[in-house]
Amino acid sequence: MSTDLRVGAYVMSLDVARFYVTRYLTNSGRKTASFPAYEGFQRDHDPDVLSDADLLAPVLLNAKLSLDAYYGLQRHRTRLEERLREIKRDAALDQPADPTALLGPLFAVLDGEGIPGVRGSVLSKVLHRKRPGFIPLYDRRARWCYRDAPGAPISPGGRSWEALAVLLADAMRRDLVAQSTVWRELASIVHPAITPLRALDIIAAHAGRQCRGIRLADDSDAGERVASLTNR
């Protein structure tokens, strides 16, 4: 088995990936953490209904949410729920049969006039809990791994949110499918397990935050820098 794990443009030591996923999921060494707060917030929520609590859930992943954004999401709730119901509840990006094109109409709500105070980061954090195996979480760190870093799979440049959501999902799918056994292992560090897609988000968040120790595939001296992370 490969000892490396790819996340967009980056390749991380599998041992270091296990270390960071474990630390994130067990809250080791931290006073506060988004897990299990985000996943556990109204754990019995209806996967086809966006409650007011769901609209506030991004705050638990450290996303800023204004009153304008909250009211705007309320106004678009019916449209979002209609699109959400077109995606089966157990859809997963690591299952190639589930069409990523279904994500486009969900994020198209941000195109045109959009929603004041809401961009892809907030909307993805609202929607991810509804289909946690299929709807990617998106923020500047995931953007760095998948679009902005040298060699990233998505080329820079302006495009609609509808188009970007599908491109991002396709790129993440390639990573998840290529090393599906590893991603399932990382997702199962806690019980009940998170999804492989959520595990990928945890690694992408670390990669985008701390570029040292995350290497490009042709970065010959990165092994020492990766190993050094476990001593921090």
C-alpha cells in the first residue's frame, strides 16, 4: 500500500494524515473543536429539510454568518430543499455512480444576484450535513489544495459556482476513489464513523493551513519536513 495520501495538488505522508485526523476527531490537545459539535448539532435532523438550525450550522465550522446571510438562506430554503431531494440520501463521492452534476443546481443559487453574505464556504457548510458523503465542504484551504496551489487539478480563473461545485466534486472523487481503502480507514477512527469525504476535508484543511510538510509529488526533500510535523 502507498505510504502517501493525495489531496488535490498535495501528497501527505499517510502516517501524518492519521495523526492529524485522529487529533481532530479526538480533540486531543485542544480546548475547543468543530468535531463533534458540527456533526452532532441536532443529530436527528431530517436529511431532506433545511431547518433554521441547519442554516446556523456553519458557525460550528468557524464560518462567519451575518443576519443578512441567515435571512437570505431562509428565503432560498424551498429552492435548496427541492434540489437536495434530487440527491439520494446515501449518495457518496467515493461511489462513481452518483452523478456530481446534481451539485450544480444546489450551488447555482449563488450565481446571478446570489445571497448577500453567502458564498460557497457558508453554503457548503449548510448543505454538507444533509448529504455528508456527497456534498463537499469548501473554504479557502480546500480551494488552495484543489485550485490555487501549483499543479492543482482545477485551473484558476472565473467560473460560476454551479460549475465550480461540480469540478471540485470530480477532483475530490478522483482522490477518494484512488485510495478508497485508506480514506475508509481514516473515516473509521471514531465511532460512529464520519464519511471519507469528511476525512478528506480534515486533511485538506490541514494542508491549506500549513503548507510546510505537505509536498508536491516532485518535492524530493519533503519527507523530512512531513515527519517533523508529528513533533509539534
